[in-house]
Amino acid sequence: MSGRAGAPGRRAVRRRRLIAAVFLLPALLLLGALVAYPIVFSVFRSLYDASGNTFVGVDNYSQMFQDPATLRAIRNSAIWVVFAPALLTGLGLVLAVLTEKIRWKTAFKLLMFMPMAISFLAAGIIFRLAYEQDPQRGVLNAVTVGIHDSFQGEAASFPTAKTRIGDKQLVQGKDGSYATARRVGPGDTVNLGLVGVAPTDMPKEAKPAAKAARTPAADGELRGVVFLDFTPGGGGKPGVVDRTERGLPRLAVEAVGPHGKVAAHGTTGPDGSYRLTGLAKGSYTVRLPAADFAPPYQGVSWLGPALITPAIIGAYMWIWTGFSLVLIGAGLSAMPRDVLEAARMDGANEWQVFRRITVPLLAPALGVVFVTMVINVMKVFDLVYIIAPGPVQQDANVLALQMWLVSFGGGNNQGLGSALGVLLLLLVVPAMALNIRRFRRSQS
């Protein structure tokens, strides 16, 4: 009787399993087509050469670790894994704690989360423009140049200025400075003419230099004008300050003694005039230092070889900071408040509460954010491809970009590209396994 009674139960179990299998079949087919088959195909393809016809075994893997471009990509990917997840987790934690007690924290979190709605393509274009070297286009360099000029002062610079051909009054030094060929003494008037400055490069405050050029020098001083020795429309006499010729303002001028020591220095006015006072009797050389002819400060080369990887990591953080903030903020909201209040009542200050209670209780949320970011940065591709200019793309190269370049970006070697894909998969799998383990532990 018991056997006959158990038969309907077994049939019910088999029926439920069959129904579950029927419902799971579409998902399994989809996963097999989009995940399992590409992985298996990539593993087999990595064992063949570029044409796909000749079996080469592990040659692609050995070649991969001998290629300087691939080694550079591995190094850059390691930099991403070490710095980006830690910075994002730490920044998200700090912002979550700081915004916990403000009334408009929801609006702030929404504002921080908004970059997640922007595609990586659009974000890359935004930061490519923001990182432009030209301060007129790149907002970061516009701010950098503004701050620099605020502290250092906005000095004039004429990098194209030079002496007229055949002019023997000024001699160019090895450092780019210009100095008078003959020595002068206190009471002399020394007018220094330069050419090569385009009308569009002349400062707006530049005034005619003729009147100042006629002013005699007093005892114990050297004076004169630094002027653009060029008369608009033609005419004029070389080496002479003509009526319409303008001075070069805000240039440094120095009086140099016999042993190379600067005895006095000054700055030209709007009409190019200068005065070097307090000079003892003797002979001096009037010098225009090299800084007068150096290109003006143009800011930081964000897209140069030295800073391209940190610059792209900065763009990545702008996108993902909201994600870490919201996730850590959710963990902070679920934290038991009585523990925090008990610690404060026992005399703990806010730093001690944060370090010894808040951070340990948030460890699961911090772990999820950190591991998720590790997985994401290993696969980063879009930002590197869009932000890095062509000449420095190899300096910012990462594994995902190298895989694409080798396979489709001109390399046309799907065998080596598949080997890179397998390497990337092997690097991501441990982080994914750790994330799944954490998830299962939190569910138990």
C-alpha cells in the first residue's frame, strides 16, 4: 500500500521538475547562445593562428606575454584595479556619511547618480572636451590657468618676438634672453626694438612709445622703452621709435652688472617704458630675460602620456561615484542607530564612531561596491577608446581595448584577440566568484 501511495507523490515531483525545466529552457538557451557558446568558441579560437586554419596550441598565449603593448595594457589594468575601486569605495563612504544628516540628501544622491544615466560614449566626449589643452576649450585648463594667473600675476609673453635682421644692438643668449651688445651706464637711455609680434598678439593696453622714448634718464638710473619696431602700413625708420609704433607692456627688464649679477629690475608700462633705479656708477647690460619670450602658461597636459590614465580614471569616478554613494547610503540607512547612540553616550567622538562602528557595520556593503568596481574596471573600454587621443592611446591602453585593437582595430588577429579575451575572463572570474559568495552568505 505504501508503494502505491508513494507513486502519485513521485509523479507530482517529476511533473514539477518538468514544468520548472520547461520554464527554465528559454533562459538556458539564451545563456548558452550569448554566454556559454562565445566562451567555448573563444577558448578554441585562441588555439589557432590569425587565419583560423592552423592549430598553434598555446603560441598565442606566449606571444601575448611577449608583446610590449599587451604588457603595457596589463600594467594599466593593474593600475585601474588598484586605484579606481578603492577611490570609489572611499569616496562613496565619505559622501554617504556626510550627507546622512542633511535634509536634502535625497536630492543630492539623485544629483550624484545622474551621470549613471549618461552613456560612456557621451561621458567620454564630455571629458575629452573638458581635458583639452587649449584653455579656450578645455574647462579644466581654463580653471587652472585662471588660478595660476591669480597667484602668479598675468605676465605678458611674446614667444614670437625677435630682433630685426641686421640689428646689432641686441644679442640673443643661449637661454632665449636678449641683452644689449654694448655696455651702458646710469643716465643712459636705452630703447630696445623687437619685431615678429602679430597685431592680434599685442595687448589691448599697449600705447604709442614715442613720447616715453624722448624722456631723458636721471642720474643713477637707466631708462628707455621696449617697443615693436614696426610701423603699420609701412614707412618708419628701423631702430627708431616712430610716432605710431607701440610699446610692449608688462615685460621684465634687468640691469646686469659685470659679474652677471642683477643690479636692478623693472617692468615695462603700457607704452613700453621702463626705469631701472638705484644703480651705482659702472657699466651694465640691459637684458630682457627668457621669461619674456616663453609661451604663456597653458595649464596641465591632462591628455599627455603622463596623466592620461589618471585623467580617464577621474572620468570613470564621475560616472560611478553616485552608484557607490547610493549603495553605501542604503547600507547606512539600515544600520541600527542604537549602537551609534550607545557609543556616543559612552564618550566616543565622531571619528571613533566612524572608524570603529560605522565602517565595520558597513563592511558587507563596502565589499559589494569594491568587488563590483573591480569587475567593472577590468572590462573598461569605452572611456579609454574615446578620451585618449591617438598618439597616447597606447599609454592608456587596457586589456579590453587591446583585445579589440588586436582583433578588429587593425591587427586582424582573432587568435591573439581570443587569447586576450580568455585572459580577461580568467582575471574577472575570481572577483565574480567572490561577489556570488558574498551574495549567498548575505541571503543565508
